[in-house]
Amino acid sequence: MNGFRTTILLAALTALVVWIGHMVGGPNGAVMALIIAGAMNFFSYWFSDKIVLKMYGGQEITANDDPELYGLVRDLATRAGLPMPKVYLIPEEAPNAFATGRNPEHAALAVTQGIRRILNQRELAGVLGHELSHVKHRDILISSIAATLAGAISYLAYMAQWGMMFGGGSRDREEGGGGSNILSLLFMMIVAPMAAMLIQMAVSRSREYMADEGGAKVTGDPLALASALRKLHMGSQNIPLQVNQATASATAHMFIVNPLTGGGLANLFSTHPAMEERIARLEAMSKDMSYIRS
């Protein structure tokens, strides 16, 4: 179901690009925006792992450095049918974790020092299973596609803004198109980028549900992941990441729990589903698995 939802959301982003491109500069406008946004995100897709790990001061560890963590990742990767990813430790007390890398053969799992302090082995396995599920489902690629489309929409909106500033609106009035064209341009400049961002956030939330389910299947222990999420949610609220707001906002979607605090309207723009819903789904999954085993 979440996979189907992701497809629909990506289709909606694509439809927005095509429509706005046609309104601004015909088909060529959409193609131009996709090429520029695609080039930017191609670079991000190939180098985002190195960028984000350096951004957070990630230190690669081996079996000698942390036998428990390294061995747990190796065991879970084998169960999931994945190559052994690189493992990194982030020198942060905020409890969190993320996966990165352009494909399963070039994946990396990173955990903070804080997560090692508050989770037991079962809970840690649940978190690592979640992140390996992201790797298996190639969520970095899907996120890049969503970012490319959203970036194209924003670029087209800026094109419309510059067009109005340099007389596009006057030409419309002279040609008799008048108010409707101006309203369309205003819609593109204001509403379309916001709609694109909301759809991009929804894609991210949908992938989180899939990673929760996939991780729980790898470990066979949904309740361990549910317990870990409770602890991580509380910990992230009490101990924020020690990075600037721009960095945290740009990378928030990568983490297993949102490192940004906020409620109410902020939840609409969140890259993560409501924690209560994630936990409820895992608890329901545990009951279903218990029924099947019995």
C-alpha cells in the first residue's frame, strides 16, 4: 500500500512539473527545469553519502573497534540478503541513526554515540533493521527522484516570477489574456512550490512506514523497534543534534526519528509520520506475527 502511495505521489509531482512547464514556457520549459534539477540531484545522489557523513563527523568503525555493533550489522545484512555496508559512529549525544549510499553495494549505516547509550541489543537490532530496509528498497534513489521533481517545480516558479518582473504580466494584459494568466502565474509562484514540498514530505513519510515494516520482518521482532522508537523520540526531543538549523533541515529525512522538534502545523511539513502511528502499526504487526506463529 505504501509503495502504491509513493507511486501516486511521484506521479503528482511529475504532473505539477508538466503543467507548470507548459504554463511558463511550453514543453521546453519543463524539459529545461528537469535537466537542471536532475543535474543537481545527480551530484547529490552520487556524493550525498560522503557529504552527510563528513557533515556529521562520521568515523568508520571495524569489527575491532565495536564488535557488538559491527557483528549485529553483519548478521542483519546477511538475513536481509544485502552486502555488508560500511558502519559509522557519529560523535553526537542525540540518539539517532541513518542509512546512506547510492545502492546496496555502496551503502553505509551510521549511528550516534547517544543511541549506543540508551538502547539495548534488541532495540538496536530493530533500528539497524529499519535502516537496512531503506537500503534494500533503494530509498535514497526514490528520495532523489522526489527532490529532482520538487526542485524542477521550484525552478519553474522562479522562472515565472522573473517573467512577471520583466513585463510578462503587461504583455498578457495587452494580448487580452489578462487576469487569468496573472492568477496562474501567482499560483505557480506561491502555491506550487509549497505543494511540491508537501508531496515530497509525504513520499518520505511513506518510505518510513515501509522501512519500519521491512526492518521488523528482518529481525522478526516488531516490538523491539517500537520500544526503540519510543526511546529515540523522547531522546531526540531532550537532546537536539548539535548542528545548525539548515544542516538539520536538509538531512532530517535521513534519520530514523525526526531530529527537528515541533508540533501542530510543523507536523504537516515533517519528513516523518507521527510516532504514535508508527508504534501502533508495529504493535499490530507483532500481533499478526504472533497469530501466524501460533
